[in-house]
Amino acid sequence: MPGLLLDTLRGNSGSRRPVWLMRQAGRYLPEYRALRAAKGGFLELATDPVAAAEVTLQPVRRFGFDGAILFSDILMVPWALGQDLTFGPGEGPRLAPKADNPDVIGGLGASSQDRLQPIYQTLHRVAAAIPKDTTILGFAGSPWTVATYMIAGQGTKDQAEARLLAYVDSESMDRLIDTIVDLTVDYLANQFGAGAEAVQLFDSWAGSLSPAQFERWVIAPTERITSRLHERCPESLVIGFPKGAGGKLAAYARETGVDAIGLDESVDPAWANSVLPEGMPVQGNLDPLALLAGGSELDAAARRILDAFAGRPHVFNLGHGIDKETPIAHVERLLEVVRDWRG
């Protein structure tokens, strides 16, 4: 029998909702902070299969989540394509050289995919240790979001560098997106082979694009990934998370071929329920700040989401990653609310 989360992603809806939280393996947990301090840098931790498997399992042990999300980063793909990846103290990730011109983009792929082998080893270790009814979730960044980091060399406020390149040199952008798509398909297929039972595509910067650009750089590449992945791994399940998609959410759900759709905190659950394809599993979408705040507002916000999706398969989650300052007691309270709810 599949676990509750996997069963829900397959389109089945029971009275209880499965729950996991984006970034559930991370800095709000004291056991994570202790391990991070012992290991040193983030990349060293994420590429150590023993340590990364431990981090992946920590929140499952503590809270009994229905899913365990692989501890890694969306920038493993550009790292495997040949960009240098660093995580400096107190700053976000940095990639070099910037993939902002045809010469650099044309040279991508020279690096060996051996850089990804520790990720698969982590999944093997998680699969050997996890409770049988807990779903193992892999992930990758969606091509547009990954490209924004590769072009700017770091995260940016408005993704202006990538958006400009898409207008002034669409041929180079096409080549970059195609390169990311090809490796992402291999990467996710190998994650399934190593033990993942479902994967999530994170498109964290999808909301910065105009409708036409959204179709070209978000929907079309995502459809290529899902169709090729479903062909290679017929049982594969893909959750698409187009943060900030807004009114383009329904088109994303219809046209990308994803099996379930994750909603960010800005989406009205009642509206989403009315416009998304009937029976399509949804995931989300509690505001991480509501979880940080706790109290009666947390309870009410969680119940509103649960009630809005009472008639369809629903995986309870946040609308984005958990805040590092979130008290453990607030997570425990959220789980009480979700697990006590009955549709």
C-alpha cells in the first residue's frame, strides 16, 4: 500500500490530508544546526551522502511528516553543467562564470555529471532508512528559475538580467533552457532510480514574466521535462510549483503535464479550486509567516485552506519555505490542526 502522500498525488482523496513542509529539513531544527556546524559549508553538507540523508530524515523523525524531501539545492544542475558554485557566509549562492553570453552558454556541459552522484547516494540511504509509508520526494529547479541564477551569477530581486537576455538574444536563451531541460530530465530520472517516489519542480521566479514570456520560458520547458520524464519513468509523479504565477496558474496546470500543482501563499485557495482542472491534486499553501506567528491566526488560516480543498486531493504544505526562526511548537500545533481535520 502506498503512503498517504503518494496516494494523494495519484489523485485519491481521503478524509485526512498528508502534510510536509518546504525546507522542512533546515535551520529551524536544532539537530540540523548542530550537524551544519560540524560539517562546515552548505555544499559540503549537501554532497556528503551520510550527512545529507541524516538531514533529510531529521524532520520525519521529529514530526512524522508524510513526505521526506531530499536535502539538496536547485543549483546542483548548473554546478554539474560546469559553473563554479559557492555559498559564502551570510550571503546567497554564487555561480561563475555568468552564463550571460553565447560563449559561456555554448561551453556548458563540459563538467562531469559525477558531481550529481552524491545526490543519488543520499536517496539510496534515505530509501533504506525511511518508514515504508513515508513518501520520498526528490526535486529540481525549473529551467527558467535555474537560468535566472546562471545568467546573473546569483539570486536577484527582479531577474532583470535573464528577462533582458530573453528579449535581446532569444537564441542564446533557448540554448541555455534546452541545456537545463536535458540535464534536468536525466537528473530527475536518476532520482527516481535511486528511490524518489515523486519530485517537485521549483519555479521560484515564475512570477516575474509577462504572459507571453511565461508561456515560452515556464510552460513549454516544463512540459518538455514532464513528458520526457513520464516516458522514461512511467510511474513518475511531478509536482509543479510556479511561484507567483497568479492568473497564469490554470494554464500552467493544463499545459505542462504536471501531476499535481503547488500553490504559493498569494493564491486564494477557493479561487484555485474553482479554476484548476477537476480532480487535479493540489499542494499548499499556508503563508510561512502565519506559521511563524502561531496562535489562533495559524489555526484559522490552516483550516481555511483545508476547507477550500475539501473536495479534491490535497497535500497540506506551506506557500514557500519554512522561516528559519519558526518555533518547533508552532510546527507541532500546525500538525495537530491538519491531522485533526476531517473532510
